[in-house]
Amino acid sequence: MKIDHKTVDHLAHLARLEFENESKEAIVNDLNRILSFVEKLDELNTDNVSPLIYMTDETNVLREDSIHETISHAQALKNAPKKDSDYFRVPKFVEKK
Amino acid sequence: MDTIYDKYEPVIGLEVHIQLLTRSKAYSSDANEYGNMPNTNIDPISLGHPGTLPKANKKVIEHAVKLGLACNCHITEVNQYARKNYFYADLPKGYQITQDKTPICTGGHITIKNDDGTEKQIFLTRIHMEEDAGKNIHDQAPYHTLVDLNRAGVPLLEMVSEPDIRKSEEAYKYLTEVRKLVRYLDICDGNMEEGSLRCDANISVMKKGSTEFGTKVEVKNMNSIRNVQRAIEYEIKRQIDLLENGESFPMETRNFDAVTGKTHSLRSKEAANDYRYFPEPDLQPVIISEKYIEQVRSTLPPLPDFLFKKYVNQYGLSEYDAGVITDSKSIALYFEDLIANTTNYKAAVNWLMGDIKSTLNQEALSIEKFPVKPAQIAALIQLIDENKISHTVASQKVYPKLLEQPDKSPYDIAEQNNWLQQNDANSLNEFINQVIGKYPDKVQDYKNGKTNLLGLFMGEVMKLSKGVADPKLINELLKKKLEE
């Protein structure tokens, strides 16, 4: 698989990232290097191997429906780059009609 | 006469999001509560902090199985969760934990009743478990969008119908049934205005007789069942008008505006959303055994459709009465209790939908808060059936007293107030003689053929009995006496 500018544009849009000129060239190269490294795995025949999704064989790991307060409102907002006393603040992404 | 609109057949499928009544969230232990201060129902998991691990809430699975059983779905044995990836400020993890290839319920149906009394089954594609997103507030700060994550991670079931709906009225009925069902099951409060029940409609039209569906448009933002119907009606007309003009329209998502009754374009679907679903490795599979399913089945309440059929077929109630009673679970449960204590089903309906309903309306009470137990109402019905009191006395005298003293037996109330019918012929004949003595000329008129004077005599006798004599018996005795 080959990563080209179009693929990077698509991925960048999905992740809301922007790459221009040199930085786009750099990310195309990076992604291609990563992919070719992983392609090494293609040397193995995996026809009869089912995909590994879970790290253990456990099933039905469930919790009771009860409330446990783990962090406070202030702690929740603490690491936010922008906030007020109540809310997380993010750049406005819907224009007023 | 046929219009251009009759040349087309609408094809409608509905997606309903059902917000579940649980204490805590779907994958974390912060509270699932509506109306709290912003960002107080939070937890590192629902905030999407790195290194946190979700853990699925048992109750969500139970609720999903309940709904599946109530809709006759197949319950999936091996359930996996999946990540649906997209970027939005109200989704801090960058993905929604949902189900993709193994929805917990498949197949099944919702039965709706057409106006002509026939039934139609709307088949279901699937019901799957997922989580809600937070809330973005765009209009409170000039340069920022405010994010409240109280709702992030609240458990949802998404119920997807097959494109079986052909009319806006059918969509209305389908949603009414779904709302009734989730309320009977006690898994969702069914409040569309507050968004705990949400509906998106997929609408297309095709020429009658065609087998190929037209271009599909998804309509969102309808906050009542009536508005879903309005949006569908508007959209069907819009699509047919365009087609008849020889115009095509894109596959897209449209927003419904309740004020104008119109839909307008929200975003094009042509660049299909790339959600990059993959299995959620942080949540182990959930295996649902036959034993578990049977255990949940045994906890199901009687369902509205079952009760409706029982009332009509076994108890001989009219479809109207059966419909009114099963419309709300609490009324139906009261009625169930009532008919466990009396076999006069018709009287039970009349009391419940008459006197009791008007008390509830006057006092703004719910039936759960109604003070008089069903057994007491049944005892009152029995007093009437045994001719101990007349219906009028029961309704106007005993019932109001019963509301004040709900634990006192209706018989004791009637007895202590001298409201029991005087049904011994001797004392009634005594009254009759008094009346006949009082109006000798009227008696003569009666004997000469003015038989409508009977009402006057009856009224007089009733007055002497202080309103508690059995009218049928007075009538009988009076006639006998006058025709001697």
C-alpha cells in the first residue's frame, strides 16, 4: 500500500489536522515508512489465524449499575486548555445563522 | 380524483434512539441524570482521558434484552462492541463505543393498528447498544462553543426499522407504540421533548408498482411524534414536486424546522462518512445465555398488545375502551388489579375512565397517587350489582366519602350514612301510600291513561326514601299499586 497526498488529505480531514507543503511531504514519507515496516508481517501466512481482538479470553466483564464519584467538577476541568467555571471551551465551529 | 402525489409511494424507515433509565453510565460509573450542573456527571472514562478503561454496565444489557424480547427479536449470543470514529467536540474519546457487526437484537417487529382495525407489522432490522455524546452549546459565548459532558457516555439503544412504513400516519403509530413499549418496560421515560427518545427518519419516494427505491433523505431534529409525522409529510411532498419537475436531489441529511414545518439541508452525504469501525478491544465480549434470556423474560411486565387483546377477546371490552386503558401502563396495572377483584369488567372500565379519571384530572394526580385501592372500587361495584345502593348514590355519595376515607369499606360508609337502599317492600309501600294519598286527582288522571305521571310519583317516593330506594323496585311496586 502506498500513501499519497490524497490519502494524507483524507486522513488529515478526518483528524482535523492540517499539513501544508513540507510538513505534508514529511508525513507522506513517515506514513510510508511505517507501512512498509509493518508490511514485513505479510511474509507470514495468516490464512488460518483468526484476528486477535482481545488480550485475554475473559467474557462478561461487567459492572453493577451503581454510581461512584471518581473526580470532582473542578478536577474534570483542570487540564482543559480553555474553560470557564462550568464548561469546557472550544473554538466555535458553528456559525450563527 | 388522483393527483400527482397518488402516483408515488413513500418508503420510510425510522431510527429511534432510546436513552436508558440507569443509575450510572454505559461504560463508567458516573451518574446518568438529567438536569444537573454542567460537567458534574463526569469521570475520567467519560472525559476520554488516556489510559482509562471502560467497563460495561449490566443494566444496559438487561434493558436491551427486555426490549428485544418485547419486540420478538432474536437475541445475539456473542456480542462485541465496536468503535465508531469521528471528530467532534462533544465526543472526547474521538470515537463512540457502539455495536457494529453483532447488534444485541436482530429481527422482530412492532405491531401497529390501522384505523380500519387491521394490524400491520413493521419489521426491525436491529437494536444495538451504544453511548450518547455530550452537548455543544453554540449560542452563549461569542467566540467559543461550550461543551457539557454530563450526557457523554449515557447508555442508548438504537432501534432501526426496515423501510416498511408507507405513510406518515404509520410512522406516527409506530413511534406511539415504541414509546408505550419502553414505558411499559420501564427502560426509558419516552420523553421526546427532553430528547430521551429521539427519532431520525429515512424517506424516499418511488413510482407505484416500482421495486426500486428512490434517493434517500435522512431527516433529523424532530422533538415530538407529531413533528415526525409533519416532517415526513413535508419531505414526501418536496421530493415528489422535484421529481415531477424533472429535477433530481442529492442523498443528504436534512433538518426539520418545527416553526416553518419545512426541512432544510444540513450536510451532504455524498462524501460518505468514514467511520472506520473496528472491534473495541477494551471491552470483552458479552455472551448472552439462554438461561439469562429466560430469566429476563420472567421479569417482563404484561405488555400493552397482550393486555389489549385480552380485554377485547376475553373480557368483551370495546376496542376503544381497551385502547384507552392500555395507553398508559399505570392505568392498565390499576385496571388489572381492579378486575382481579370484580368480574363486572364494563363497570370497572366505566369507573376507571369516568369517576376516577375525573378525580385524577381535578386533583392533578397520577394513578399511582390515587388513594383508593382497586379492591375498594371493586367492592363499590359489587354494592351496586347487589342492589344495595344505586349507581347515583355510589357515584355522588359513597365515592366522594371513599376519597376522604380510602380505607373504610364502601358498605360501612353507605350503612353509617343511611345510604343503603331500602329494599323492603313494606317500608316502600308505606311511602307509596303516602304519595297516592297526597295526589288523589293525579292518581285518577293516571288511571285515565296519563301514564307519564308515573315519573312524578316515583320522584315523590324517592324523596321520601331520601334518595336511597331502589328505583326499579319503586317502579314495580308503584305500578302494581296504581293498577289495583
